[in-house]
Amino acid sequence: MLLGHPVLFKSLCYIDGRWVHSDSAASIAVTNPADQKIIGHVPMLDKQQIIASVDAADRAFQSWRWMPQQKRSALLLRWHELIMRHQSDLAGILSLEQGKPLAESKGEIAYAASFIEWFANEAKRLTGRTIPTHIDGAHLGTVMEPVGVAALITPWNFPVAMITRKAAAAIAAGCTVVVKPAHETPFSAIALAQLAEEAGFPPGVFNVVIGEPQMAMETLVSDTRVRAVSFTGSTRVGGLVAKTAAQAGIKKLALELGGNAPFIVTEDADLEQAVRVAVGAKFQTSGQDCCAANRILVARPLYEQFVERYTEAVKALKVGTAFEANVDIGPLMHQAAFDATVARVEDAKAQGARVTVGGKAHALGGWFYEPTVIADAKPGMRIYDEENFAPISAISPFDTLDEAVTRANDTEYGLAAYVCANRIDTIFQLVRRLDFAMVSVNGVKFTGAPIPFGGMKSSGLGREGGAEGFEPFVETKYFCLGNLGLPLTSAA
């Protein structure tokens, strides 16, 4: 792959403004999931080097926290400008290591950059307040303080956006960060570090480390100087992060975890719109998305029509490698994901579900799987009960709205839900009754820099994006200034 800015593709980690190898010379191969060919190697840092990244971030915090907000924002906006200038290169790197179609990767780069712009500007409004006093002669108020060093642990499905959504908020608030990207997709994180350096970030403000996953996580999260941890990934690993954080003392914790999103199509819905939205909600990022529509619940009068039209729409999706034209579906990320997909589909078939399209490995081979529609799915089937990070979708009918709500809520997860309906009373009832932190009505796109992204129940803690995105990285400090020479009230 030819890059316009070749320095973006590096096989090094970034600590304290320096590009570093592993002290032990250990490395890991990174492969293209489309053909399993090695695209490069990155160093696997040892524990002492991970600790050194926290050393650097802690030193940098002592001055970064006091930098005027206007200057911090200017550096972030410079980072944003460089990311957009090199959007094509960054998208190419992302597609090469993650496998998603190039058009989707370009969209992710713009999406990622939007968080930097948002937080650079929103931080200017990160203010305290004056509190009307109840104490004679005193002045009361609050200021917002950055918590300190933040460890950011990010996944492979959105390897650029999940970094910027966290890092932009933390850095804008005055924190310094150590990013640990997924070892499947490290080159996107390294490219972001290169552009942060070019933007003029002081050494230690933005660090990128790669190491054995559990060791790196435990080293970062257990360090008492790390005052905030933001993690995106599976609920299982999120639990381990929370346990490690608790053992290290009390610290700020944000967890964006798994999902099992319901997609409810009511009897009054626009059928064509519902089909179009459902395809987008399920198959974006080849289904490897925590917000993907996993359980499509359709009012019985529309059910067979929906299954037929949805099946035809899925048949039209093009499967291919990232750099082919007009590709909709790329490969699964690794062998484990492919094997789990096969097992879930076979389990559904064995329990009597109908496969209306797909249902097997794609002719391209490797980790490609056919876009699949499984009708008559029901509880007890793995495809219905589990989060499916794959281009496979489960559809089932419902008879009443109460049934739809009960079935939708019957999951440990509470991240995203979708509704297709036209009656405002139905829409509002579903929005309030669904136990999910985000509900999208009649549309696929609902995320973005201004919105508070996050989950309920086993889908996580805290929010990313919007004004709420600062919460993991700031503390509210209250002050009481007494003896100001103000007149005292007379005694009663």
C-alpha cells in the first residue's frame, strides 16, 4: 500500500515523545484479515516499559494540567486538521489491518476526528460555578480539575474512533494518556501518535504502548498514578478491568462493553424504511459492532413480508476485500470469530430456524462469511441469546407490544436499541420502556461527538461523547472562602 505520508506506518511504540522498540526485542505479527498475510510487526513491550509510559504521562501531567485551555484546544484542533489532511492514508492503514471496506474506513476517520474538534471546543465551557452562600462571610464555588493520568484500552473494531473519543476528552480536560490499542490493530494507534507529535503535543501527553494484553492491562490499571481508566471491549474483559481497578484503590472508571441490540418493527412501521434501516443497523462494520441489531423483532402482520424483503436486500450486499469497489461486507477479524459464527448458525439450524440467505462460509474463503438471515429465531438459540460480532442476523415475530418489550429487555445487555414505528405514542412508549441507554428511531445513524454514548446493565458504566464525555476525566472541587470582610448578618 502506497501512502502519501509514509511516516504514518511505523513499527514502534511511542513513549514520552520518543519512538521505542521492545527492550526484549519481542514483537507480534499483524495480519490482514482478508488474506491472513502479515502486514508488519510491532514491538511487545515488557512491564518496565509499560511502567515507563506511566512515568512519562505523570511527569507531563504536572505541566499539561496548567496549560491554558486555549492552548490545549489549539493543539487538539491542529491534531484534528492533520487527521483530516491524511484521511486517505489513515483509512488505508485501518482497512489493511482491520479489513473493513475502504469507504467505511474513511467514514471512521472523519468520525474519529469529529471527537477531537468537539472536545477541543467544548472544553472551553468546562467551567465551575458560584454557589449562593449559606455561611456568613463566605464565598462558595466549584472548579473542574483534571484527574491525572488516564489509561485508555481500546478494541479492534473501531481502532481510530475509540481512541479519539476517549483521548480527546481526557487531553482537553487537562489529563495525559497512555493508549493500549488492540494487538490486532496497532498501526492505526501508532499513526495517531505520529500526527499528535506533528501537531506539537508535548512529550508524555499522548503515549501508545503494546504488550501482552493481560499484562499490559494489569500494569496500567493497577498503577496508583493512573487515576482514570477507560475501556471498550467485551463484558467479560470489562469485568476483569473493573476488578483490577478496584484492587488498586478507587479511581475513575468508564466501561463501554457488549451489546445485544433489539430492533423492533411495529405494525404501523413503514416496511421499506424498516428493511433499509435494519440492513444498515445489522451489517455496518460487517456486523462487528457492539451496536449492531442482533435480534430483529417484527410485528406478526408484517413478519413474512419483512423477512422476504430483508432477505432480498441482504442478497444484494457485496462481499469482498477492503480495497475493491462498492464492497459492503469484509472478512471477520480472526479465526475465533469465524468459528463462533459457524457454530451459532449451525445451532440455529439444528433448532429449526430457517436460513433464508447465506448460512455458510463465503466462496472467497479465509475468514469471509456469507451475509446471513435466519428467520424464526427464538430464545435458547445462540444467535438470539448472544452478541453476534458477524454478518448474521436473527428475525422473529411478536404479537403484542408488551411481548416485544419483554423480549427486547430479556438480556443482560443495555447498550443500543432500534425502533421502526410511525405512531408517536408507540414510539415514546418504546423509548421509555426499553432498558437500553440509547434508542434510535427510524434511522441507523445515532452516534456522534455531541451525544452521550454508553450502556446500562452489563453494557457498561459512564458515557463517552457529549458534555458527559468529560466525566471520567475530571473531578468537581468545591471551595469555601471565608473571612472575606463581607458584612455578617445580625444575630436573630
